[in-house]
Amino acid sequence: MMFSNKDLRKLLIPLIIEQVLTALMGTVDTLMVSNIGSAAVSGVSCVDSINKLVIFLFTAVSTGGCIICAQFLGRSDKKGAGDAAGQVLLSSAVISVFLMAMCLLFRKGLLQLIFGNVEPAVMDAALQYFLITIISYPFIAMFNACAAIYRAAGNSKLPMIISASCNVLNIIGNYILLFVVRMGVSGAALATTVSMALACVIIMVALRREKELLIIGSYLKIRPNMRLILRVLKIGIPTGIENSMFQFGKLIVQSTVATLGTMAIASNAIIVQLEFFSSMPSSAVGTGLVTVAGHCIGAGKTDQAKYYIKKLTIWAAVLLLATNWFIYAISLPVCRLANFDEATIALTMSVMLVISIVKPFLWPMAFVPSNGMRAAGDVNFTMITAVISMWVFRVGLTTVLCRFLHMGLIGIWSGYFLDWAVRSVANYLRYRSGKWTSHKVLD
């Protein structure tokens, strides 16, 4: 087999650690900002919803690059992989600089268009935070691209170390700029931007080392290769659409939750965070599957790609079972720390119990195999399935169940469960059919 269990652990464990640490640091970051006032944290939250959409686009481009590079490496073509890596970096740079320029020019109009009804203090905080975090777009895009290149080469440890170190730097910067210098939301934005810039510089310098499997000799010598760029975008664009639609869907569901009352809003805010943390290790396994399946497809070993999709989906399910029940076990203490009243705690725990029972059976098949099929170039099927299922069940059904049948949070999560179930069935049937192996990513 192309990947032993040791190889898989070497790839997956750093990915799991990186995702968990990044989420934990993000939570700490939010808590620190919340100490400077409700207007500040509300403004930051508004901007983060926009920034996440932009980051999803960068992630999609880097995913496309990871798949192209992995397939080249699978066929032992280091030169082709190196050329593709250069085009991923060039594409990420051009797209991120363009988006940075557009957002800088139209930042005020964009915020007013989306959040025009917020209080003036919230809008002022949002404008300050948005202005500085926009500058971080090229750094985030280039770091994601470089990290994807490393993952394609089977090295997820170095991006993890760099990301974790710079997240710690971000927290330290937040403390100094928020509580010592007292710069407000501008300080939080500056800490984030500086830490991302440092992470970007470090990983780009590291990618030039001769001992790396994929080497970028000189960034200044990279020239556009439209054939490779189009290959990257052919995978990246559908993935970006899928991710963006997912984020839009979350915003619409959140608007439905807002109609359920203060108790439901507070309860769902905690539930969403807890459910997110429970998924992270299994999600990291899915990310690693992109590299594994990409190598197999590039080498022409579709039977091994099928084997690893099945194997890593099982690994993800086992991980999810463990993390899901661990999160459920700490849900009550978390609710107590949040100073919830007994009614809100009871609602939260009842929904978390249902999630803990249902999720391990549906979530892994709904989200992990699609990464392997995407690595084979089957991006349109995964995009169409995800978008249709999300809008019909996660958005449409939850709206009906909550606004018309008055099922509350159980109605919200019932829509999620059906979304997962439909994706699971679609992925299973697609996997069994073998049609996902018929795509041609490389010549």
C-alpha cells in the first residue's frame, strides 16, 4: 500500500492538533475582545462573517492546488508538482490582492449593505476592525497555499507548528494591544494581521529549503501558466462555491434561530460551538484524505484510493464517536460557566444529547468520502449534492419546522440531520458506483 498506518498517523495527527489549537485560540481571541465591550465584540463578529467567506475562497484555491500537486507526486513527477505549486501561489497572490483592494475601496458600503441596521458604535468598531484585517488577506491566502503544498507532499507537521506558534503570538499581541496599549478593536485586528504576516513569511522561507520534497526556488521567477492555473481553478471554483453557499446557509439559519427568543439564541450559540469542536478531529482526517487519495489517483491506483476512502471514513467515525461524547460530557460544565439559567441549560443538554446520538452515524459518511472523491476531480458532484441538500434541508426545512411548525431548536437540528443523511446516501451511492474515478485532472 502507498500509505502505511504510520504514514497516515504522521499526516493526520498534526492536522488534528492544528485544527483544535486554531479553534481554541479563536475562542480565546473572541473572549479577550469581549472584555472591551459588547459593541466591540459585535463589530468583530460582523466582520468575521465576511472574512470567513473570503477565507473559504482562499481555502478552495489551496485545496485545488493540493490535489494537483498530490496527483503529480503520485505519478513521481516532482517537476510537474513544483510547477503546479508555483501556479497555486501565483493564483492565491493575485486573487487575494484583488479582493484586498476591492474590500479596501468599498469596505464602508459593504458593511452598511449587510449590517446597515446595527448601532453606530457597532458599525464604528466593525469599520476599524475590517480596515486592518483586510490587509491580512494576502498573508492568509499565501499561508494557506504554502500549507496545502506541504500537505500534498505529506508534511503537515511544519504548517501545524507555524500556525500554532503564530496563534500564540496573536493571543500575546491581543493582550498587549487590548489591555496594555488599549487600542480597542484596532489592536485585536493588528495582532491578527501581524501574526498572519509572520506565519506567511516563515512558511514561504521554509518552502525554499532544498531538503523539502517540493521546492520553490525563486518566487520572483514564477510566471503564469494558464493550463495549470485552469486546472487548479477547475477544482477550486466548485469547492469555493460549495464553501460559500455553506456560509450563506449558516447566516440564514441563524436568522431563523433569532426568531426563537433569547433563550434559544443563547442555547444554540453554545451548541454550535460545542458541535463544531466535536467535528474537528474527524474533519482533519477528511483534509488528510485529499492528500492520500490524490497520491493514489495520480499513481493510477484507484483501488487504493477506494481503500483509503473507506479506511479513513471509518477512522473519522471512531474519532467522532469519542470526541462527540467527550463534548457532551463537558457540555453541562460549559453551560454553568456561561451562567445559563436552568431552563436554558435543560434545553442545551437535551439538544446536545440528540446530536451525540445521531451525529456519529451520519456525519462521517456525509463529509469525509467527498474529500477523496474531490481529490479524483469529482468536484461538481460533491458541490451540487452539498448545495442542493443544504438549501432544501438545512435552510428550507428548518425554516418550515421553526417558523410554521414551531419546533424550536429541535427543528433547526432536524434539518441538519436530514442534510447529513442525504449527503451520506449520495456519497455512498457515488462511491459504490465508481463514477468518481472517471475524471481526468492531469493529462
